Amino acid sequence: MTIREEYEAREREFLRAGAALSCETRGRRRYETPCDIRTEYQRDRDRVIHSNAFRRMKQKTQVFLAPTGDHYRTRLTHTLEVAQIARTISRALRLNEDLTEAIALAHDLGHTPFGHAGERALDRVCTHGFVHSRQSVRVVDRLEKDGEGLNLTYEVRNGIACHTDGRAVTLEGRVVLLSDKLAYVNHDIDDAIRAGVLEEGDLPRECVRVLGHKKSARINTVIHSVVENSTDDIRMSPEVDRAQSELRGFLFRELYVNPTVKSEEVRAEGVVTALYEYFLEHSDEMPRFYREIARQEDLPRAVCDYIAGMTDSYAVRTYRQLFLPKAWTK
């Protein structure tokens, strides 16, 4: 037996009923000879980590735009926190950790610069609309590796597509959906308190009573509840579910619409909108790769792909070069 086959045999022996077995994947869009060492989901995880889009997430906003402090989350650190929470849950439930991790690491590859502000701007101006979960699938299917895509397995691609809503075909995909919400609710609170936008005492008392006073306690409470209550599906107790949902609703009411946060988001949306409109009129100034997408598909799609792939700093730098006067140097 190869190392991969030995590992697949251990999966069949150890994983719970309903877990996704690597040897039973629905496969890839293009057939590839199996690896002697890694399972299919291990290969997917590795491809995501080595992708250009994964590296760019280190300079993409989570909630607070261009923070000067070293400890605010970026899209990359958010992704790593989601992956760790999802792996903890999957291991405890005897699900496929490799599949879970591959989905978690890839779930936000298609996110725009400036977080959801950039997403809203592209959704408003692009004729195709824009949803970052669909764009993440497009990144792994079409945009990575100079247009070849990463050729990931069906189960990973499905989990990416369903990470914000819908129902993934695997339990592992449903773990990532829950872990994404759990991660951002708690680390966004952490960042908001660091920024002085919220205080610990602002959090709903009943949520704190049920979930805990600190970030680590709240995450621990939810993870334990999921592990204890997930039988045929991924779920938590009704009490913990209500508290978690209310805490998330609190953030949407008090943080994501906070004037301090929104004031910068308006500027960010303006940058994205201006870049989209500019490259729609000056497509010859886009890199060759995106001009080829425009030729093969259509121009709005190509411009959207180009801007969505930008980091915050690249978007600002491009905007400055295009729209702000340059200092006279002679």
C-alpha cells in the first residue's frame, strides 16, 4: 500500500459515519493521477496555501480599514482563526480534518479589498453583481495559476460556495459555516474593544451569561455545545444558539454601522467604484491576464476580477496614481 492508501484506510476505520472519506470524493473537474503520499483533500489544502490569492489576504481588511496597530485582524488572520476552530470541532466529531481545513483556508480567497465595503461597492456597480463566496469559487476554478485554476475537489468547492449560506453537502462544510460566524463575531468584538468603539460592558448581558465574559470562553462554550449536540448534523444547543445569534445581531446593530467604522467604509467604496469605472473605460491598462478574460468572457467580469483581487494597499496605490496629482520633481 502507498502512504496515501494507508491513510485512507485509517480514515475508514476512525472517522464517524457521515464523514467525508478522501477515497470517496466526487473528484475534480479535470482528472489527475492520485498522489502516492497525500489524500485528495490534503492536496487541496496544500494548493490553497501555496496560491497567490491566499498570500494576498494578509493585506486585505477584515473590519477596520488600514489599522496602525499590529494586532487587528486581517482577512488572512481571520481565515486562520476559522481554520483552527473548524479543525477543533472536526477532530472532536471525528470528521475529516483535511477537508475541513481546505474549505476553511479557501473560503475567503475571493474577498475584495476593504472587506465588505468593497464587496458592496462591486455588487452595486458590476452588471454581474458580486458575492465573495461565489468569487472565491471563481478564484480556485478560473483565476489561479494563470487561468488554469487549482482544480480542487467537488467537496471543497461546494464548501467554499456554501460558507455564508446554503447547506454544504458535507458535514465538514457545515462546520466551516458555523466556525466562520463564531470566529468573526468574537474577534470583531475583540478588535472593536481594542479600537475603543465598544466596551466589554456593552455586550448583551444574557449573551455574556450564557457564552462567557471573554473571547476564549465564548468560543470554548460554542465549540463544546456543537460537539455535544451534533449527531446527524452540525448544531448547538438551543440556548447557546440563541445567545450566539443575539451576539451576532448586536454586532450588526452596534459595530458594523458605527459611524467611526462607516466613515472610512464610504471612502473605501468610493475607491472601488472609481477603479471599476476607470478600468471599464480603459481596459487596455489592465494586466494582460485580465484583458484576456475580457476577450474570452466579457469586460465587466474581467474588471470585477481585477479589482476583487487587489489588496487594500494596491487599490489605494492604484487610485492615487490614477486620480491624484503628482508632485512636480523637476
